[in-house]
Amino acid sequence: MDYYCSAKFKELQVHVQSRLLYNCCKAYPERVDLDWLEANPGRLFHTDTMLQDRELMLDNKSCASCHHGCYKLEEQGLPSARRQYINDTKIPDPQAPLTTLQISLSTDCNLTCMYCSPEWSSSWHRDIEKNGEYLLNGTPVKQKNNWSTLWAMMTQKSRGVDSRFFKLLLREIKLATGLQNVTLLGGEPLLNNQLDQVLEMVHGKKITIITGLGISHGRLRKVLDMTKGLDVNFSISAETTGTLFELIRHGVTWGDFQQRVGMIEDNGNEIKFISTMSNLSVLGFPDFYDLYSSRHKIAINGLQEIPWMMPHVLDPRSKNEFIDRIQDKHNLPEFNNILHMINKTPEDKDRTNMGDYLKQFSSRRSINFDFLPAHFLKWCGL
Ligand code: SF4
Ligand code: SF4
């Protein structure tokens, strides 16, 4: 196996609230040492661990931080994130400059999307705190053990985004002269009160805001006004319509979502949708595609960490109905990709776990899932 991956040499994801550095977003994180960073300006992307990992890759050796995100999946014959970098020019320098930075300012988010977790959304965190872990087959689901432990160790004060790390991060951005692309992600970045400071610091770069649009119309208006004169585009997370959308993206109504997309369109910003393909998304994606594909790009995002919600965890009738319904779209890359994803036999434990999960997720939010196909619900044991 060739262990090299160019993402290691150009990309960094920073979680300000938890002070975690991911090189890249799929890699196992390290927690930043603020004293060290303060004394070593310009080295946010060149910590000792990152430099060692890059040396290992250049020697064609496995580095531990990429094991979970890519190597392990590939060993199992599964697709991995690094496939998208396979044709990149090799970067031979461990000290190569950072070109692509993703920043999660905080996990504040009003939504609890079904395949999200407390690592990313404060609403998810509150759900677990209030109601306990989800139980699948009687066993608690441990969502991101490393993160949960770190979170528990942090005091409320140190979770604030007006922290020492935030100030150091602004300094590091200023020093990163090779930086070209900056992505703001959440939680919900549009909720964040420090957004204006970051936007000011990244003026002149290509800026992408990843959002679930779980904010008020007024707040969105304010942010759109803030982005005037900047090169800002929006990546909006969504994949289905109507009631199914409101289940999967719980916390925002379908009507409000459509209006907010309209506000961004009217403001003239480029929009791309990121559609995360789960088993439930497969049921409603064709409607979403028909509604928006003529106006905007739609990128399919694979789901990796929730085995019971993987696209192939569907009953045979749902799969056949999907295949029949998209007869005229089989050759489109998006649908070809989904056909590939569903073409795998689900394990029995994932089938029953899906039923367990759907039941608990819905009852904690007092929502009804009766609108889902009866054959799918029966297959899941509901
Ligand atoms: S191998 Fe995977 S986890 Fe590691 S840097 Fe590349 S894409 Fe990221
Ligand atoms: S909008 Fe994003 S952060 Fe919030 S719950 Fe959904 S996926 Fe998670």
C-alpha cells in the first residue's frame, strides 16, 4: 500500500472550542498546546506530530493519525477520503505551507441531524446529557470517545470561542501567507458572534460557509450583509424534502429551509448542496435532486461512522423502488454513486439497530415516523 496522501501536506481543520487540530479532517486529532503555539508563531500547521506524520508518509510508512480515517477502511476494501487526492502532485516538503483551512468556531447548533453527534452539535450534546446515550440492542452508543473525554475535561469557560486559542488562531491566519481557501463549519457557523472577526481576517481568500440553515431569517440577513465584498459561497447540508427532511435535519422546517435558500440565491452567492447519503436519504433524494439540481451543484457525501444508517441498510423493496424510480438517471454520477452505495447486503445487527435508533430518536423529539414506507419500518422491526 502507498501511504502517502497530499491532504496531510496542505489541509488543516481546527476546532476552536475543543482546541483540536485535525490534519486532515478525517485524521485523528491532536490537542493544541497554547503555550507552545504562543512561543512558536506560524507553526499551527507544523506541530511536531504533523511533521513526524509527513516524514512517515514520505518514507511510505503508515502514520497512526490516518489509520481510522482511511487506512483501516481501505484494508477492508471500503472507499476512503484520500481517494480524492490520488492524482494530486506529490508534495515532498513536510514544512509545506497550509493552503486549505477549515475552522469550526464552536459546536453551537440548533439542529440534531440524524447522523450528527455531540462532537458537532450542542443540541445533540444536550440530548445526550438530558436523556442519556442511545441504546442499540441494549448497549449504549459511544459517540466519539476521544472527543467526549476531552469535552468532559474542559470547563465551561475554556469552551468559549473568545478564548486565548481564538486570538492565536487569528494571528496564525495572518501569518499563513500561502493560505487560499478557508471553510467555516460548525456546529452552525452562522450562529457564531465571532464570525465577523474571522471574515475580516480572511478577506481576499475564497471563503466557504457550511451551513444547515438552522438560524432565523433575521440572523441570515445579517450574515449576508456581512459578506458583501467578500468571495463567499455557501455549502448547504440537505438531501431530502418535506417531512423526511424535517426528520433527518431535525430542528428546521422544510418551509423555512426553502425560504432561506431563496434569500442566499437572491443575495447572489454561489450555492452548493452537500447531500449526506444515509439509508433514509436514499428514500427522498430523487425529490430533492429534481427540485434543486437545475440551479445548483449537488455533491454526495458518504456516511462512514454510523453503520446502521449506511445507504445499503435498506429493505430489498426500498432498494428496488429507488432503482426503478431513477431509471432515467442511472448514468448521472450522483445516482451512479448511490447505486454503488446501496449494492451491499446489510448485516442483521445494522437492520435492527436502525429500528432501535429511529424509535429512540423520534420519541425523544416527539415526532412521528409513520410516513416512512411500511415495508421499511417492518424490515427494521418497527
Ligand atoms: S490519509 Fe485520509 S485521514 Fe490521512 S490525511 Fe489523507 S485523507 Fe486525511
Ligand atoms: S447542522 Fe451540522 S452541526 Fe448541526 S446537527 Fe446538522 S450536521 Fe450537525
